Amino acid sequence: MADKKAKKLIYTRHEMFELNKKLLLKRGVTLESIAEISFNQQAKYTDNISRDICLESVEKILSLRDVFHHVQLAAEIDRLAEEGMFQGPIQDIIYEDLGLFGIDETMGLDVSGLYGTIGQTNFGDIDVNNHGIVKRLNDAGKEDGICHTFLDDIVGAIAAAASTRVAQVMSEETAHEETGLKRFSIFDL
């Protein structure tokens, strides 16, 4: 019996972050472009936020196991649709990003839901209004040979979750200042 090469199924948070970052870059998405959406969304409600804390939040979210699986699956589904690898009506439904097909949004709601109802509400805003890189992905997905049916929603969901996390971090900092407690690590949230 031939030795089977061991398959790697479990990754560290650092590995998942790096794999997600690499895949997003390959699909034309920078972490800064995601953080920019988070910043613009949260700056309306929270004073004194920085783009750095938004970027930290995007990085944290991209290191989570559930998010890793969503990013990897979303990009792979889009790639397979670009290559015409699906059979039957689902190929055209995914490739053309049919408006009545909501599974891509369901995946986005799942990712943004990691930060509760507010995360999902933030995702709804991003999904409907197509901010920043989400708009660019959505528009590019209309071009021949390109499919971003799932990726635009996953990117929007990451931005929504990061925006919500920023609000949580800022609130926690305010609470600590008011009580005089020792500062916490933002990675506690």
C-alpha cells in the first residue's frame, strides 16, 4: 500500500491570515481597501477612530477559522464559475450573479454575524450601497470572464465585522478610562 501524503487541514491563526491575505490580493483586494470601508462606516458614529484600528480589526477577522473557510470557499466558487466548471443552471446563476440568488448574501450574513446583529446591519448597508472595493468587485464581476458573486459579499461582510469590532474596541476603551482600570488588549475582543 502506497504512503499517502498527509493532508493539512488545520492551520494556525497566522497561517489562515496569510492564506486569506494572499488569496484576496490575488483577486485584487487589499486589506487597506477593506479597512477603508470600515473606517468610513464607523467614522459616522465614533469619534477619533483611526484607519490603523480598522486595519487591525480586518486582520483579526481574517485570522478567524470560520472566516478563513468562508473566504477560501467564496473565492473558489467564483473561480470555478469563471472557468465554467459548474453544470446545469447553477453555472449561469452564479456567473451572472442573479439577483434572486441569495446564497452569497447568506454567507456574508454568516461572517458579519460573528459580531452580532449590528455586524449584520452593517453588512446590509455595505451590500446595498456597494461601498469602495465592494463596488469595484461588483462592477468588475459584470465583465466577461470575471465572477465576484461570492467574493464581493464576503469582502463586504469582513468590512462590516471590522466596523462593528472597532465600535466595540472604542467602547471598551471608553469604559476602561471611566473606571480607571488597566488598559486591555484589543485582541481581547
